[in-house]
Amino acid sequence: MVASTSSAIVLHINGDKYPLSVDHRTTLLDALRDRLDLTGTKKGCDQGQCGACTVLLDGRRTVSCLQLAVAAEGREVTTIEGMADGERLHPVQQAFLDLDGFQCGYCTPGQICSAVAVIQEHAAGWPSAVTGDVRPEAGPPPLTAEEIRERMSGNLCRCGAYVSIVQAVARAAAAEAGAPAGTEVAA
């Protein structure tokens, strides 16, 4: 008996359901771009090194070039197309726009998806490699520029817009935490 090399799946993307028949080797990135025409997610290195293809999978960031589409079935996928609320940009998108957190824009969708997860991870108290006090009772560390850079380190920007990216993440995090405008960290 020959095993089938494809499956019929249903992907839940940005609140919508997409039935697909995919080869088992099809990555989530290729399903998004080539099969569903959701081209906001970019193909950069196709090796999980650059972060251009970052999406949220059940609220956690993942590089979609290494995630098989069949393994994403039944899970909620959020791409850059699902970040805005109608015409109202997500606070991270708005901060990137306001602070020029992009140049060519190719890495921007992955940067924004990653930044949304970074802010959530930080608010939940998850430490990073540069967090000084990792004890749970210490609570979330201050979201310094160093913390942001470390937490965003899986997303490369070939144009070098890192200073503006750090500022945008800090502004969006401060806005989400209810801090007054102008309390962002210095890059």
C-alpha cells in the first residue's frame, strides 16, 4: 500500500477558514503566498534565519518557512493582513509608520508580527537572554532598548532600520501598557 503524500486540510487564518489540499511537504509560508494569495508574509532566506516570514501561530511567533501547513491545521494563524482592525492599524503598525520603522519594507511584516508577540511575551513576564532577574516574583523586566533588541534579534533588517524599529516597539508597548505618550525608551 502506498501512503498518500497530500492531505485535505483547513487553515484558520486571520479569522477565516481556508480549505486546501496540500502536499505534506508544503510549508505554511508557501501555502499562504502561493495557494491563498496572502503575500504580505515575505519569503526571505527560506531557512528560518531572517524572520521575514514571521507569523503568529496561536498567538506565538513562528517562522512560517519552517512550519508545515499540515501541522498548522486547527490552529489560529495571524498574518500581517490580519493585524489591523478594519481601517484602524494595530498599535505596532501605527508605531512603525510614525517612527519610520522600515525602509524598503520587505522585512516589515515579519518585524511587526514579531513585535506584537514580543510585547505579549514581555507583558506575561517571560525573560529574555538579557533579563537580569528571571525569578517569576520579579515580574516583567523593564522593556529597555537592550531587551527589545534581544527579543527582536531573530528578525533581520537588511536596510538597517533597527533604531527606528526599537523605538516603534517601545512606543507600541508603552501604549499597550497605558503609559503616557513620550515614555518610550531611547534606542
